[in-house]
Amino acid sequence: MPALSILMPCYNAEMTLEECLQSLKAQTLVDFEVILVNDGSTDNTGKILQKWANEDARFKPISLTHGGIIRALNAGLSFCKAPYIARMDADDRCHPDRLAKQVGYLENNPGVTVVSCLVQGFPQEQVRQGFQIYIEWLNSLVEDAEIRREIFIESPLAHPSVTYRRRAILEAGGYQEHGWAEDYDLWLRLYLAGARFGKVPQVLLEWREYPQRLTRTDSRYSLENFLRAKAHYLTQGPLSDRDAIIIWGAGMIGRRLSKHLKRQNCPLRGFIDIDRRKIGRFRYGLPILSPTALPSLLAACQKPIVLAAVGARGARQLIRQQLNAMELEEGQDWLGVA
């Protein structure tokens, strides 16, 4: 049995595949297998995979009819033999020490289920500002407590950067289709199950940015579907025993999130906002109040929680400062969700 299985779906990846596979071949950890799931490619992906398999028995192609990323991932999972599985995408590149450091991390931290690393976007001239802002946020979350604290803001782990324990992923039900991002869904299910996360605090993955990225072309990665995922798992976890939910933010994010929470029959009590034009108005029949009204609103409830749902850059930190000044504990009394 190899020490590590690498799970890599491939779909029409001929332009980037060789570069990706070369970065795997250059790894300092050599005891691995690469499960290469060809998801019905119509270009030369299949020929490239077969060439690599002929030259190196560690590279093992599997051919499927085209069925999408979730089917490909679960099919590949069923072929992975090692206790640890590293994810990789066919358009990215690994640092030579990535796999050795991540396997070492899991060996030295038996309580951690998923380990990631810092990432870097490339080619630099194609990295959009939004993607770079997301990467900077992603790289700021290293310890388990940081990742868990902000897991409802965005996906805190770059999917192709992770290595995880095979048994834990199978016990969690593998990858599932719910109409939103399959990796974020998996992290949230693991979070609710009490799994621990970690990151090697080094850039070990180069994450390719280009217009054809699945996150740009597949509706499952849209803002609306991320909000649906958040509402679904918030209701199952942090909101499950609350008698009052207050949304900080009556703008677009807060409004759309509250719509999904209302569909889950959550006990919404009102909105907080600093915009004087909104204060005194109503959203879905609920009052929009100023931050000065929050203490009395909280005091009137038994187990309230505040959800900070403002998407403007820098707003989360300002809200954190105000809630900290009110002696509200992040993760217990309030959560960031945008």
C-alpha cells in the first residue's frame, strides 16, 4: 500500500496537464499513487494520462463518461488505497515538498482530519483582484481555531491544496450533490462533526487563475448557492438551539441570507445597520435598527446570536471591533458569515 493517494479529476485538461503531472513527479515524497480520473474528456487528456501511466506505474488513469466533478471525485475515492489522500487539480502546480510536509503534519497531529497549506495565484498577470483578496484571506487562516471561526464566511481551504484522512472522508459520506460547491459542503459537514483542520504555513500550491475555472463557469459556485449552503449548515449547527437571530447588515448579503434562513424557519428578530437611510425601515417585516439598539435586543432573548453579513471589504473587522467592545464572544455570541 502506498503512503499517499493523490486524487485528481481531469476534464479537457491537455493545456495544463503535463505541467501539473511534472510537479507531482518532482515531489520529495515518492511513495504515492496518483488516481487520475478522466471525466469523459474530448481532447488529448486521455492520451497524456496513458503516456504517463506507461512511463510510471504510480500514475493510474481511470476513464469515465462525462458526469461532472462530484461523480469523478467519488469514483476516484473508491480507487484510493492509502490512509491519506491529497487532492490535486489538473491545472495547478505543487511545490516539491508539499506532499511530504502535509503527510508529516497529519502524522504529527493525529487529531487533525484535513491539512491544507498557503496558496499562491498564477500566472500573476491573470490573477484578478477579487481572487487575490480571497487568497489573502485564505492564507490568513492557519490554525484550527481561525479556520473554524471564519468557516461560514467563505471556503477556508483551497480544495486542490488539501490532504485528508481517507477514513474520515468516507465516514462523512464523501462528496455530495446539494446544488452548491462540493468542497465547501464537505468542510461544513466535517466542521459540524467536530473535525479539526490545519495548514502548513508555507506556500505549497500554485493555484491557476483563468476564465475557464469551474468556480467561474458552474452555477454551484455562485454567491446565491454559497448563501444556501451557509443557511443550511448554520441551521444544523450554530443556530440549532437559538431563540433569536439578529442579522448585522441590511444590505444585499444580509437580505439574501435572511431569505434562506426564513425558509429554514429560523427565529429572525431584526437587522442591525449603520446606514441612516435604512435605520427605522423594515426587511421582511423585521425592524432595521442602529448598533446602539443591539444590547437591549439581545437582553430580551434567552439564547440570541448575531450574524455579521456585510460583504464590503474591511466591514467585518469594523463589526468585530464593535461587537468585541460590547463584550460579545466571537463564535459563541456572534459569527461572521460574509
